[in-house]
Amino acid sequence: MSGYISGIESSLKKLTEDTSGNSAQKRMTEAMQYSLEAGGKRIRPVLVTEFCRVCGGSMEMSAAPAAAIEMIHTFSLIHDDLPAMDDDDFRRGRPSCHRAYSEAEAVLAGDALAVLPFQVIADDRNLDSEKKVRLISDLAAATAVNGMIGGQAIDIDNESRTDVDEANLRYMYSLKTGALIRTACRMGCIAAGASEETVKTADEYASKLGLAFQIIDDILDVVSTTEELGKPVGSDEENNKTTFVTVMGIEKAREEAGKLTAEALELLDSFSDSGFLRALTMELLDRRY
């Protein structure tokens, strides 16, 4: 895990170097890097890298899509923290981008990280054109209105509703959180040239993992601390959000996360040398922050 993260972070730094010679553009680059370098588990790029490996691909093949998906994820966090969205002042244990910089600069930094990933994939020298087109299409779909952004729109709409039920939550989370986790696993397979059946199995695994991950996130917002989580806790209740905890209660939510994790682990039987993926899956279920 640490080896993967080191390589991913080195790639992200190189891909966001300032070459403009202009002070305003340099500050934008700094804001982008500030958020990219804030840490986190790098789950999505690690999944890209590992699924590429278990499907017979190389680190070089997975480097561009891994960096691209972490940029997209970071753009979403910058925008989610804005006053117009979740209005969170802290992210990963330090001031959110709009607090470290200005709100306008945070918006622009997020915008830049939303489009740079597609150039990163298009310009990569380790992937053929067919793979690039498929990776770009997959990542764009997972990000847009039928993916992560659509999930965020539903999440915002739910704050003003009193009829949010479990079916609504599952659908919303399948987009807001699940879409990028699913595409991370698919992109690793695609980069390696895996079969359609393999891509489908990876997608099914990620669907289970993504929902379990979000359920645990809901639980941590209630039981964790700001110091452990690196961001304010209790924000779901403060923002009037219906979560798996409010619908099921903590214990049943934990049981559901455990069930989904077991199903995800079963799907990994289709992949050889999946020990790392199994350990990562279990760690995400048992995480405390």
C-alpha cells in the first residue's frame, strides 16, 4: 500500500508542476497541489493499480488512469467543502481549500482538476488509443450527471426532504461514492487489456465495496472524532442528511456493511493473487477513520 501511494503521489506532483511563469497560474497550481497532497488513503488510484496488476498489466499502464481518478476525486472534495455545498472548513485534518485559499481560487482549482485528468490519459505513452478512448469515456461517465455529480445533486435535494428511504440512499450512494470506486476497478482492468467478463466482475466487486465504504463513512460521522476523521464529525445531522445510520441504526448498518464486504470478497475468487485486494477490503470495513 505504501509503495503504491508513494508512486501515485510522485506522479500527481509531476503532473501538476507549474510551467506557466505567471504568478496567478502558479497560485492555482499551488491550490491544486495543496488539496492533492492532503493525504487520504488513495483508495481509488490504488484500486486502479492493483486491478491492473492482477489482470497482468504493469505499473506503467496504470499510472495515468490512477492519477486521473485521484484528480477527479480531489476536485469533488474541493467543491463538496464549499459554502454552497457541505460548508466544511476542514478536510483530511487541515483547512479546506477554500479556507487555505479563497473561495474563488478553490472553485478554479477544482475546475482545473476536473479537466486535467482527461489530458493525462490522452497524452500517456503506455496505453494504446483504443484503451485511452475507453478510459476517458468511462471516467467521464462516472463523474458526470449519471455518476458522482448526479449523486451529489440527489444528496443536496435529500436535505430538504423527509421521505428519504433506504432505496433512495442506495441509489444516491451508488452514484456519489460508488461510481468512482467502480470505475477505478474497471479502469485497472481496461488498462491491462482484460476480458469483458473480468471487467464486469471487477465492477460487481466495486459496487459492493463502494456501498460498504459509504455505510462505514456514515457510521464514522456519528462515532468518530474530528481528530480521527480529519474533518468535522456530526455534519450529516447538522445538514439534515438522511444516512444509513438514521434509517437503520448503527448496529444494523454495521451488519449491512459486513454483508456487502463478504459478498465483495467472494467476487474476488475470480482473480488470482488477490491477497492484497482481500486485505484492503477488510481494512476498509474495519477502519476507524
